[in-house]
Amino acid sequence: MDPQIPAGFIVWPGWLGGVAVGLFLVLLLVVTGKVLGVSSAYGEACGWTGSAYFRDPKRGYGERWRLFFVLGLPIGGAVAVFSSGAPWVPSFEMGTLYEKVLPQSLAMRSAVLAAGGILIGFGARLAGGCQSGHAIAGIALLNPSSMLAGALFFVGGIVAVQAVFALFL
């Protein structure tokens, strides 16, 4: 048993979560005709800036449900943490590699992580979708181009991690 998991704490297997997400995606498509995506919620949030680009319904914006879905993700995580009985210890600690690469100052580390998140969101919208949209939603819906994109994202991630390890460790 993992010493970091409190006694009596139940950890669901990862595959069960994957099956649940896949079934939810298919159910959402069948019931509403909509595909779940997180990066489109980023576009919804950008629409609040007044940008005409992000207010154009032809680009898929204007459906606030995605924004509420994304806001529900941290809320759901908080509910899971606080109802688990395990102690909650907030931390920016992400492992040895990140400790070597990221600044030590909490303010600078926060700024770097926020800037990275903004760039990822911008790139995902520029590309018409994020990697999780392709790898999770697209594969669950048996989209061949998403299957290929998902595989290439994983390969790119493995190459990038190995390159970072070679440079910093």
C-alpha cells in the first residue's frame, strides 16, 4: 500500500475514470449533440474581453455551458478532496525536474505557470482544439484524425520530456 494514501481511503483505478469520461462524452453527444471540450471554454472566457473574434458564434463560441463545465472542474476537485477525509496540503511541488527548471520564488513560479497556461490556451484555440479534446473526446467518438493526433501528442510529449531530462538532470 502507498504510504501517502491514508488507511481506509479508497483509490479508484485510473482505467475506471477513463471509461467513465468516455461514456460521459458519448452520452453528451447523443443527448445534446454537443462535443465536450475544454479549450473552447478558454475562448468563452476570452469573449468577456470584448474581442469580436471570440464573440462570433460561427467559431463555436456563445455557449456558456462549456465555461461553467470548466469552472466546475476545480469545484469538483475541491469536493473530492474535502470529502475524502485525507489531509489537504496545498503545494506547488511537482517533482524533481520541475524543482530544477522552475524559479524558486513562489511569485515567479506562479507567473511562469500562469504564462504557460495562457500560451497553451492560446495555442489550442489557434489550432482549433486542445490535445485533450483530440485524445479524449475524439478517441471516445472514434474520430480517426483525433486518434492520430492523440498518438502524435503522446510521442511529442515523450520526446519533450526526454529532452528536458537530458538538459536539466
